[in-house]
Amino acid sequence: MTEEKPLTLEERGKAEDAVRKGLEHPEVPTLFDVQEMELNFGPQHPSTHGVLRLVLKVDGEKILEAKPDVGYLHRGTEKLFETETYPMGIPHTDRMDYVAAATNNHAFCLTIEKLLGVEIPRRAQLIRVMLDELQRLASHLVWLGTSGIDLGAVTPFWYAFREREQILDFFEEYCGARLTLNCMRIGGLPFDLTPGWVERVAEFVDDLPARIDDYEQLLTDNRIWKKRTVGIGVISGEECIERGLTGPILRGSGIEWDLRRAQPYECYEELDFAIPTRVNGDTYDRYIVRVQEMRQSARILRQCVEKLQPGEIRGKVPRVIKPPAEEVYASIESPKGELGFYCVSNGTNRPYRMHCRPPSFINLQALPRLAKGHLISDLVALIGTIDIVLGEVDR
Amino acid sequence: MSEEKPPPPPATPAPGGQEKPRETPRKLEAADASGHPWVESLRSGVPDSVVSAKEFARQVTVVVKREKIAEVARHLKEKEAFRYCVDVTAVDWKKREPRFDVVYHFYSFSKNDRIRVKCGVADGGEVPSIAPVFLAADWSERETFDMFGIRFTGHPDLRRILTWEGFHGYPLRKDFPVEGIDTGAAVYPEEWPEGLGPSPDDPNRKVVS
């Protein structure tokens, strides 16, 4: 180490100026080096919504590069599917996107129904749609609450979780579970609805728009919320397609694409709902899209309540499910985007290969692109806006 | 609430209800799709690429040659408007030659339809990466490499993604045990640099069963 002589006041001022201007000043020793630094963000960070680790290359607060490191929650779900019979795979799907278990069950069952060529009774279709939409509401409410908290808006969390609690009560009443629902079966549903369930859902749904107004009153025109979200993580629609982004991210960038409309499954084609889109493709627009989607879900639920007729809840499915030795891909619009399953059968009662196309995993891919050039505090907003669930990313 | 029982569903659907009479499930069968316009387009656009094509449950599957896959992907994207790469994965056929199928799904917004493209690859073989064509395929290819050990040439950053660096084995291969393997080697690479873990007679060896 060379001996450092104390700087005079003048030298000190010059050095500070040099640093401030970002100039090279060879004669004057700099007080502190401005240099790239590597920073670990997570896996035990509350804003990463699970166990996501990001290796950040930062210049001060500015992110030069963000490298996601996933896999902390990898449980080999796809391997487990192969070892068990078709119906035994359904509970595993609950544990992928664990804030939206019903949609996972749905996508899994739909794939195998497609392979078998089974028709689902109308009542089962409607109940499935209702469970899906309730789950979408629950998932968006979790998103609203937690991403609000990440950005310092604590109050919406309490409101959002109040409503989510009611939805979980509906699930509990229907199938006994609140989180890992296991609420669908290949060819239909495990149970019929309990008496009064539909009326209670209708009551909840009628009340919901006013409650969404409450959340919007807290956030939509809130100056701080807008400062934290407008212009953060802008991505164009074209780039979304290029990067495979689906769900509210795609719709927030101006592309009106929703699998419920594009390739309708169950009875979505006869339900009247709008696909909310926005054009700017920033975090604020994705927030608006999700909130509008909640309103549309309420609309869909209301229509289902009116259309629901007594009837069967299970299609004609053999006792032992042995699909033909073929392959099939089916996907649904989960709260996060396109959730698909690719199933290869070899004619036995177990899938030869069952692959999940998780929306969170593919959407998370875009995080380095979104985060580049933003500040670390914006990274928190971006993780929130992608709406990842690490159970689904890692499987 | 044991006294509350759901009412039994009525035997006949309510009059005026929209219950349609259900057809008996028909057996689905795969059909040859070599005359499909997309397959024809591939044949003319990328000569000597298509091996076979079939259609099952209104889904078209095209088997192409391994070395042509990047060209096929580019052709589908640019000429046939399959702009969205949904997914990349693989299937291990264990005893078949070539051992693996790499499976790609593409979606076209204008056609509102999907196409499945497959190519066979042997154990230790390499597949041209489509990540330069579709950015979306980046992580999916990494996952396929991680789970099956299929290498993608031309991939910008082919590393393990779900398991960790230094993990030994490819979990979704059929010969990988479901109960897992001893991963001591990966946790202590300085002690067992081979990545194989302690030898079977080592007292430190933990048997996972």
C-alpha cells in the first residue's frame, strides 16, 4: 500500500467534482471509485415472492444486468407425473402455481380429456368456469396486495386479502381445501355444489365491483403509485410475442389475445366478457389490465350463476384411464398467462411424458430485459408486475 | 354440517335447459398430414427437411431432420407467421434410436393455430438452437438441456437452470431414479471434484432410497 497523504480542501473539491461529472481526472486522486458491483438479490428477500435469486450487476443504484437464478423449489413434478396414474397427477398440479390451483387442475384435466376425446357435461363446464374465475380473482387479489406492499402501499393488501379470504371460503365449502384444491377430475368434477353456494357466490360477485372501486380509489390515481409504476419496465407488444410473454403482460402491451377468446375451452365462447388491453406496456398498464380483468371475471361469474342448471357433473370416462398412444397439447388462460400441458401417452395408465408449459417461467425470462437501466427499487416493482409464482417457475 | 346434503341431480335435464344430448365418446385416431399446407410449405421452403407428418385431435405434428430444425423454425416464423414459440421440451424414448425427441410448439396469431415440430436426437447428440430465432426458446432450451442432457449448438448461454451448477445427471431421463441421487458431490465439489460423490465404500456416502 502506498502512503496516502491527506487531501487539501481544494483537492477534495476537485475530486468530488470529477466524480460527479464522471470525468477521468488523472492528477487528482478520486475519493471513491465508481465501479460495477455484483449484488445478490434474494433468494431470501421478501419482495421476490418466494425463492428467486437475482445476481445484479449494479452501478450504484442502477441495474446494468440482472441474472435470475431459479430452481430453488424444483421438486421434479414432471418426473412424478410419469410415475403415477393419470388421476394421481392432479394433486401435483396444485403445488405448481399454488395461488391458482384450480386453473392448474383444469389445464391438466383438459389435456387428458383431449387425449381421450371426452365431452364434459354442461353443468361441469359451468362449474369449472366458475372455479377458474374465482381462482383468477384470488390470484389477482394476491398479486394486487403483495405488489402493492412491495411498493409501499400497505392498505390495499388488507382489502385484497379480505376478499380473497371469502373466495377461499367458497373453495373450502366446495372441496374442503383452501389452497391446494384438487377440485377437478378427468372428465368432470369430484363433487356437486353444496346448497346455497351459488347464491353466496352471486352475492359476493354483485358486491365485488364496488370493492374493486375501493382498491382503485387507493391506487389508480395515487400520485406515489403512479410515480413508481408509470414508465417502468416498458415492453412493446411485438417484443412480448418474440419473448413468449402471455397473460396480462401481453395485454398490457396492446395485444388483445386471451386464450379464453382465441381458442375457447369449456363454454367460454357463449359467455360475454371483454378483454381489457392497454397500449403503453408499462407496470401501471399491467396493473390496470389486471384490475379490469377482475371486473370481467365478476361479469363471467354472474353469467355462470344465471346459466347454471341441474345436471350431471361427470362425463363418460372409463374407470381406468388408458388413453391411446398419442400426444397432445392443451392450454388454458391461467391468471398468469398461457398454461399448457403436453402429454405423451404410450397406451398404459400412466403418462409416458407430461410436460408443463408454465407461464411464470417463460414470463420471468423477460425480467433481465425489463430491469436493465432501472433502479433497484424498480426491480421490486418489476418482479411484482410479472406476477411470478416460484412453485410454477421451478416445478 | 352433516345434515345438509346436496340434492341428488334430477335424472332428466330440466325442460328448457341447454343440456345437449351427449355423443358417445368416439375413439380418436391419428391421420396422415403430409398433404397439409404447412407441411407442403415446409417441404418447398426448407428442402429435404420433413420426415413425416400426422394429425391427431386437430393438432399437426411434423417430424423434421435434426440438422434442419433452426431453418424450419425460421421458415415457420417468417413465411408461415408462427411468431410465438410456445414451448420447447423433449421426450426420452430410452431404447429407441435416436433416443430423444425434441418437441417444439409454435403458435400463429393470424392463423390462431398451433403446430408441433419434432426432431430425433441421439444420446450425446446436438441440436441446432432456435434461441437466435425465437428469444422465447432460451430458457426452455436450457431446461431441456438440464433435464435431458441434450446440447443445443448456438445457444447463447447453455447452462443448467433448474438444478444447480455441478449437479450430476439428467433428472427427466428414464434411467434417472425417481427417488433422486446422492448430491454430496455437488455440494462439496472441492472434496469430490469428479461430480460423482463419495465412492460406495466411503462412510460419508449417504444412500437415498
